[in-house]
Amino acid sequence: MKAIRTFTVRPVLAESLAALDRLASNWRWSWSRSTHALFCSMDPELWEVVGQNPARMLGALGQSRLDALADDPTFVERVGEEDGRLQAYLAGDRWYQHLDGAKPRAIAYFSPEFGVDGSLPQYSGGLGILAGDHLKSASDLGVPLIGVGLFYRAGYFRQAIGDDGWQREDYPSLDPYGLGLTLLRGSDGAPVEIALDLFGGRRLSARVWVAQIGRIPLLLLDSETPSNSEELRRVTDRLYGGGGEHRLLQELLLGVGGVRAVRAWSTLTGTDAPDVFHTNEGHAGFQGLERMSELITRDRLDFDSALAQVRASTVFTTHTPVPAGIDRFPRSLIEATLVGGLFAGLDPVRALELGLEAYPGGDPNTFNMAVLGLHLGQHANGVSKLHGCVSREMFGHLWPSVDADEVPITSITNGVHAPTWVHPELKELSERAFGDALTTNHDWRDRERVDDAAIWQTRRRMKAGLVAEARRRLAAAEESAVAAPWIDDALDPDILTIGFARRVPTYKRLTLMLRDPERLTRILTDPQRPVQIVVAGKSHPADDSGKVLIQQLVRFSQDPRVRGRIVFLPDYDIGLAKHLYPGCDVWLNNPLRPLEACGTSGMKAALNGALNLSILDGWWDEWFDGRNGWAIPSADTAANDDERDDAEAAALYDLIENRLVPAYYDRAGDTPTGWLEMVRHTMTDLGAKATSDRMVRDYVTELYMPAARHDAELARDDHAPARDLAAFIARVRHAWTDVRVDSVDVDGATQHAKTGETLTVTARVRLGDLTPEDVTAELIHGHADSDGRLDRTRHVSELSPQAVSPDGLVTFVGSLRLTQTGPFGYTVRIVPRHAQLISPVELGLVALPG
Ligand SMILES: *Cc1c(COP(=O)(O)O)cnc(C)c1O
């Protein structure tokens, strides 16, 4: 019989162990090796049973064991030490406090998923892990962030693989109390309830769980409350469980409910209200509409001024170059929401327009959350340099007549939280070699401090750890009670090991390695120099094409010729990932370029001394340097997908056979010197930049600080500058159809131009109802290609307004100095001019000659 609800009865802790509660309810334990070890030491076997979670451990340990520990002076002393470390971590100044300049008071960070720890399965893949790492680094750096998400009662599914190779899904039932979360309560002690008035007269309520991530509170909204009907209680049942209205309700709760939860949090804790709002992907887009509604009802702003104010303070990060990865809703569903009274004071027609695909190639009956995100966020970014380029192309239609390279979407390359992802063995080596456990800011190339043997042995131990873990998991996954004998010999720590683990959307090409099964079999079973492959990955429950790929891989791995040389490990999650990355020599990634926005698993592998073997996509396109791994060439010019897969798979096999295998197995002494050279270089170079510390610092200086400054500037004098900006935008939009560049002339003969000469440029422009102060006349010049296109190195200078003729023709004049030889071009364009625009083309209004 299944209980309809479950909860955990908490033990009473003796005074001497009271700190254990504090330690268990701050998720810093998950990246503190010593706190982790403390809880494990209470009962190592039980620690595995409770899924390595301290709160669960305290619940499961039993009063008598706790009483015994309370009488153990050594243990009590360790508890005191760990508590002291935690308190020291939570107090005092960090990087952010020493940073100069106008800084945000607080940043609200919204994400549909958060991957903080394996025991809190509130993530499906990279997006969530990134959000978890973002919070952890913000904590380490002292950045005043508040995380906002949903609490999914069944989280994301756990994966099992049947004998037929087909994925099965199982949904755990989570008890937030038992995991170490606390319920947000009002000053009267009652749980805080957030309420949303929905269309159809329904009211959606939610409670708020607080997960303390170091210094950062993570607020998770949960629709499981007695105030809700049974139907509405299911809103936060699963992560990415449903579509249509279910998904919409989740996103309304995340965005609108999230803002309301942040308000409640700031009031109750007496902390600063956020002045910057960051949405990790588009799912939380409704947060912007909620804040507009606040400004309209509280500060009496009109729609456009509220929009300007919200845009100024919003950062939107896009994560996917795959249109199918973007949430889209039928227009009618959003219309019903907007007229239903959820957003007080907000004009439903105008609000709807902010998300409709009203551009060529779009569907005007579809409401697109990325479009909403870009309209509501003046500060937008992709997650690697290449993905920034792809995003500027992909969303260019929102900025008509603007060249793709000028579309105002920048990029900040993702990173990973080293203290979470670096293996304890490697931290120990770092401590021995450099005197501290930090692994990411040391020069691992220094042979005086750390010799080849030490690195090699550490890496071998990590690999042996993976082998043991893989056998354990393979045995546990067997459907029969007696594990098959081959499992005892599966994998070998002395064989070159390649890892591949991903979610399984088609573009990640889980099965590319199976393109030529015979060739792969030869590689795996080479008698002198074999290779082994460890694979893992979950397919979205609704995606049968992904399940077919998993099945193909599992079936291949069951072939007796290769069994134990290639294994598929079920249930890829943070727990498995922590064994996988450090345990592989090489991390493989073969997406269809450029569909991988960034990818972070390769970074986690690199910080553990693995070398990357990857298509030049996402972060690897940016940081591959020939010495940190290998690039699989992309066959972009192939005639079709099949040919492309053939060519790229062949290149992959070639690299393994001709480059990886010799580099790994050719040895003069005990260790492969050249290989270790690459490992040292990888750990030093990528250790400096592939971290989420670097990433969060970039977000702070490149996006959060400008957004806070912008927000403050517009909010002055009861939002007078916001109103002024809104009025300006309305005026130029209205007048723009009459803005034209009538003519551009240059004195002197350009056919005979020589370097050093200065030409005078005169542009005659019609501005309609605008004045010369409303616009900038830009002179753009530089190297021109054979089509006359100016490349990215072009220069921009301003022409100055001179006379206005009686018939309204404005003359702009400027000079053009020729400093370079070769094909040269110039043009003039008119763009709006306002101090609060972050880019001259932000409004998509550009007038060019002709
Ligand atoms: C890092 C990580 C991911 C994301 O890896 P990608 O390289 O971006 O695909 C997914 N799942 C888990 C469990 C991870 O740790």
C-alpha cells in the first residue's frame, strides 16, 4: 500500500551535537570535503542508503546511535570544528565586498531547475547544474544573490534500463523537510503562502521552501498546500513533466510567484530588495510582467515607462540554439492569462505583443518565452562566444535592419564549481603539492612541486574508483539477484578510458560512435592497446527517439565480444557524474555543431585532469588550443546528415587510433610523458578559466553592475528618466518611417585615394518630426570585402549636424582619414540617440542610404 504523503520524524539532538542541524541544513556540506566526511563517518553504510544526505542521515540514524556519538569526545570536537568553519565561511568579506564601483544591492536569480546535489534531484541536465554552480560560486564570492525556483515533489525521474535496453522511469517522492530544507514562515509562525489569481476564477497557492546554499538562499515554490485543489497541487509535481497549461502554470508560478516570494523574503528577513533580476533561460519570463504590474499599480507608471524600468534591471540568458528547446504557448492561453486579472494594471494587448512571434518566419499565434525574455531584458547573453554568434543570428529578426554582429546579445562562457566537481583525491594531491586544496589556481606544469608519478597515480586511483563504482552499479542494475560474472571483470583501470554522458536529445548524437560497429569493436578489443568506453545518459520521458538511441547503445554493449569494454551506466545524475569525470582519461563530446550552446561536462572532466576529444562546438570552440585535447573536425559541407555522421565518425575513429592510443600507451618509463604534459597544461590553463567563479565574476562586472546602474538612473526622481526614455522611444518609433538618408557625398576623388589623406563626408538627411539631437549620424568605414561588406573591424565615428534647410533637409558633416591600404568602404547611417540605450541599434531603428 502506498502512503498518500510521507514525512520524516526528526531526532532530538543532544546539546553537544546541536551544530549538526546547522551543518545539515546548509548545503555547503555538499562541497566541503570535511563536512561531507563528518556525516559519512557517523555510519558509512547508512550514508549510502540515505543517498548521502545529512538531513536524511540524522533522521535515519536512530536516537541510540546519536546518543552514543554525543558521548564521543572526538566526534563532538569534530562537530565543533566543522561548525566553526561554516560560521567563518558565512561571515566576513569576500571578493564582492572588495569590488569597486556601483554594485547591485541584491540579485534575484530565476531558474526552472537547480542542480545543487545528487540528493536534491531538482534538475534534468546542464541548465540546472549550471544554476547550482552559479549559486555556489556566488556564495564563495560573497555576491548577494537570491535563487528562485520551484520545488518539484517528484523531481526529475530516476532511470533504469530493462533487459531489452529500453529506458524505464521512476519518480521518487521527496520530502523537503527530510532533505534539509526549511519552510518560509511569517512573523506569526504560519507558513508564508503566495497566491496567484488565475483565469477561470481559480487561485493557485504555493508555499516556499528555503534551501540554504552557503550564503545564498534558494527559494523553491511548492504548490503542495491544503489551500489548493487536488488539481492545482499537481502544478509542481514534476520537472518538465507536462506541456500546455501545466507547463504554463509552472512558469507563472516561477515568474510571478517567484517575484512575490522574493518580496516576502526581503520583508521577513529585513534584507535589501533585489535591484537586478536575472532569468536563466526563458521559463521565468513572467517575472518581468509581474514587476511591470508592480510599477504600474504602486508607482503609477504607464506601460512603456514600466517596461523601460524593468528592461533596465533585467538580465536574460539564452541557453539554446535549438528552437525546439524554447518554450512556446498558444496565443489563446496567454490571452486568457493576461485578461484574467493576474497582472493588475497591465494592458493585456500590449503585454501579449511582448512575446508573440510577430516577425517573418514566426507564428503570430504563438507566444515565445525567448522573445518575451529578450523584450523584457535589456541585458542579454548567450553562454559561449560561438553561442553568442549563433544567438545573434537566431534572434536577429527582433532587430530588423541590424547586422547580426550588432544584435545586442553578448556572451559569457559558462563555468563549473571546482570545489563541487574536483575529486577529493586530486584536492589531496593539491594540498600536498601546493599547500592548499584549491586545484584551479595553481601551476600544475611545475615539475618541482608535483612529479609525473604523483599525477599519474592520483589519476589511476580516480579511475579505479570509477571502475569499482561502475561494477557496483552494473550489479545493482541486474534484474536477477545474482550478478552476471562478466561484471566482476568489467572495465580495467589500466586501459585508456573514454567517457561520454549526456542528456540524449538527437543533436548530441549518443550513437555516433556506433557508426561503424566493426571498427569500434577493433578499437575496443585491440589485444595490445585496448580502449574502453563508459556511457551514461537520460532521455526525456516523452522522447522515444532518444530511448531508441539508448537501446542501440545498450544492445551493442551486450555483444559478448565487447562486453565489459563498453558499458552503459543507468541513471546519470550528479552522483554518477562525480565518479565519471575524474575516472576518465578522455571526455568525448560529439554534438552537431553549432547546437551545443556551451557544454560543461568537458570542463568538469578537464578540472580533474581528463583531456577533451570534441567537436569544435560551445566552449571547446573557444578554448581548444591543440595541447588540451583533440578537435573532431565538423563536416559542415556534407550533402546530408548521413554523410556528415559518416565523415565525423570516421574522423573520431582516426583520432582515437592515430593520436589518443599512441599518446597514452607509448611510454619510455612508467608514465606517458607527452600525455601528462597535456594533462598538466589542461589543469593549469582551463583551471584558470573554466570555473563558475570566473563566470560569476563576469556576470557581476559585465551584466549585473551595468543593470544596477541603469536601474538606479531610470528610477531617480520618481522614475522621471524612465518616463523620459519611454516618451523618447514612442516618439522616434512613430517618426522613424520619415527618417531617410537622401545623399552622401565625399569631396576629392576616391579613385585616387592614398593613405594619410583626409576626405570630407557630407550626408543630407530627412528627420521628419525628429530633431538632430534625437539621432546620431554614424560614419562607418573600414575594410570592404568583394561584395562591399564592411567586416567586424570597421570603425564608427560621428558626423556633426550643420545647417537645416527650409525644406527640412539636415546636413551632417565629418571627416574620414584614410589610414589603411587596400579595398576600403564607408557608409552613413542614422540611429536614435539616447543616453539610456545600451546599444545604438537596440530599438532596431536604423536608416541607411538608398
Ligand atoms: C555537467 C552535467 C550535465 C551537463 O553536461 P553537458 O556537457 O552540458 O551535456 C548534465 N548532467 C549532469 C549530471 C552533469 O553533471
